[in-house]
Amino acid sequence: MTEKLKTTFILLCFAVFLTAVPTILIKLDIIDAYLAQIITVASVNAILAVSVNMITGITGQLSIGQAGFMAIGAYSCIFFSMDLHLPLPAGLILAALLTAFFGFIIGFPTLKLTGDYLAIVTLGFGEIIRVVLTNLRNITGGANGRQFPSILSSPFHADLSFLTATLSLVVIIVLLQNFLRSSYGRAILAVREDEIAANSSGISVFRYKMIGFVSASFIAGIGGALYAMVIGFVKPDIASFNKSIDYLIFVVLGGMGSMTGSITAAYVLTCLQEFLRPLKDYRLVIYPLILIVVMLYRPQGLLGMKELSFVKLAGRFAGLFRKKSV
């Protein structure tokens, strides 16, 4: 077996294990519906964290309006599925494509800005989306929101809900990692490291910023559509500034530029919020304290710019097993 096939086989085994085993446990009621919903929402949050990391960590642009793209994906999926009566998979794909189109429309005039200016523009975009969704009462239900009774929001299909969200996350990671290893991905990383050097090497800085921004918008659209499917109810408040900051925290805590770090932080913080819920208002004190401690002693995040390698992890386990057998 060649090294490439061996690596692919190990990653496939890990992907099957991380998706199939929890699904079976949920199906057998070993994991109850409440815990299943928590880890399903964590998978959706991980997708949105990957979207934010694609802009901030990979492309090197500061965006704090990503929740606006999530809202577009969520409401678009509801519109395509309930109003146009399209199947859920078709509604999800069309919602992601529409969100990517909005990303192109927003990114074309704004990506010529950098730093704080871009952050302010994306912040304004998120607030504009929230206000527009609040006033489009006939389509969005206004401030009261809109229900979306999909099969994934039913507690009787918690296993299918988890499998859909987690499998979508796995597919996104695989495609994104392959994209970043391509010439386009390496050009985006070059733009992140030094725009002047990249431009002098013949790389179109604006073009690759647009590619990164639109790709992140597409991923956010998928996350928003899955959020609507899983939760079964959407309000314009999901486009708020606070929601964007939540996803940015996942990225900063996990490590800007590390996809596996962002995903790990999304799962940990999502579960932590629920486990601290019995503390009521004290939860709002403990949660920020944990973040402050991590930022003081690990300012680069949990993984920095490194990625977790399941291949190396499998190699270490194989090495330990050989030592014990000897």
C-alpha cells in the first residue's frame, strides 16, 4: 500500500468512526435526545467556525459580520424548502449558492479595504441583514421569526440530524484541505503572509481575497441552512453582532489558521455553555474567565496555526502496540 493510500485509509477510518459511532449510540438511545442536540449544534457551530477561520485565519482579513451570511443561508433554505417546496438537500445547496452570491456582492467593493475598515464594513453588513430580515415580515415572519418543521428538527430523528450535520462538516473539511493544498490555496496563504510580496510575485491579491471571501460565505450558507433544519426556528437575531463574535471566539480560542483548532474550540465551548447552564447567571462569569485564562497563557490559541494529524496519531498508537507485543 502506497503512503498516499495509507493516509487516505486512516483518515477515512477516523471519519467513519466519528460519524457512525455517535449515530449508532443515538439510535440505541445510549445518547439521549438532549445530548444529541448539543453535539449536533456543536457540529453546526464548527462549520461556522471554519467559515470565519477561512476569512480571518486563512485569507488574513478581519470579518465580524459572518452571522449575516449565516442568516441568509438559514432563511434562504426555509424559503426554498417551504415556499418553493424543494427537497431539503436542494434547498441547502441553493441557499449556500445564494449566500456565496451575496458574499461576492459584498466582497467586491469592500475587500479593497483592510484591517479595521473591513471589520467595520462587515459589521455594518450584518446589522443591515438583521434589520432587513426583521422588516420582511411576509417572508421572514419579522421579529417573531419563522418556524421550519423539518425532519432534522424532530427529536425522533436525532440520529439523522447528527449524521447530516457531522457528515457535512467532514465533507467541508476534506474539500477545504484539498483546496488549500492546491495552487489557489497556496496563493491565498501567500496573500495572507505578505500582500506586497505576493503581488510582486504575480499573484492577484484582490482576486484571491475574493476567492477566500466567497468560499467562506458559501460555507456560512451551509451552516445557516443546517442551523435552520436542526433548530427548526429562526429569528433575525441570528444575524446580530453578538452571534458573529461567538464564532470569532471559537476561531481565536482554537487558533487562527488552524481548522482542527477552530472545530475543537467550537465543540468544547458549545458543550461547556450547556454543562454550565445549572449555574444560571454565574455561568456568564465562569465562561469569560476561562477565555481570559486561555488568552493569557495561550494567546495564539489552543493549536496556534498547527493542525491535528490523525495519521500521526494512528502511527503513535501503532508504535505503542508494537512495543507491547514485543
